[in-house]
Amino acid sequence: MTYFDFELTHCPVELSLDIINRKWVLQIICDMFFGKTRFSEFQKERPEMSNKALSRSLKFMEEQGLTKKS
């Protein structure tokens, strides 16, 4: 179940903040905005982020419908 599956009675702003408030998600979104699309590009941009953390964050974003694996 994704955050977007909740009824419309929930505040969309609150749901959005719940998603982007997770560690690394906002930073990854910013990197995507500037054209990063590959795992290695995210690693190079954020060397302090472990491979495991990056993988988890990208998987979470895909599960929530924010990204699509290509």
C-alpha cells in the first residue's frame, strides 16, 4: 500500500511531507531534478550515503510511485 492509496480525507501536504521527510529522499529528488538518473550518479554525488541506504531509498520511492525503474 502506498501513501497515495489513503482516502482523500487525509491531508495531501501531510502525506507528501511523510514521504520526503525520510532520510535521503529529498536529496535524491534534488539530484533527479538536476538530471541524475543512474545509481552510480547518485553514489558519486553523495559519497557519504552508503549503497544500502541509497538502494533502500530508491526502492521506497519506487514503491510510493515517485520513481519508475527503467
